[in-house]
Amino acid sequence: MKAKQRVREPSLTESLLDARAAHASNSSAAYPISDPWLRGVSELLTRICQADSIEVARWMAGDALVLLRAYVVKQNGQSN
């Protein structure tokens, strides 16, 4: 006879992260971003909220920083 496995309740942190990820997904649909660089950053930030590990989140954060730097360089080039 199999013993019943207890289902672990999500921690407060996990629940808050889930809520934040849901809010980020809803916000990106409600407020579309026209600039492709910033849209990429927004997508990465949403995925960071949903990341399963800190290593994955750090990797995506690095990619988001690269996109933000490219956006700033592009903006500075347009203002000159």
C-alpha cells in the first residue's frame, strides 16, 4: 500500500514571485513596448521572475543588461 505524499505548500517568497510574474505578464500585454531593445529587456525581466534557479536568473539579468546598454548607446547616438 502506498503512503500518501504530502503536497508542499508554496512558501511566501514563492507565492510573491508567482504573483509578480503574473503581474509582469499582464502588464506587458496591457502596455505594449514599441522599442525592440526595451521589449527584449521586458521579456527577460518577466522570465527572470519565472526562473527556477538563481543561476538562470543571473544569466538572463546579464542579457538584460547587454540589451539596456545597447539601447542607451542607440539613444545617445540619436541625440548627437
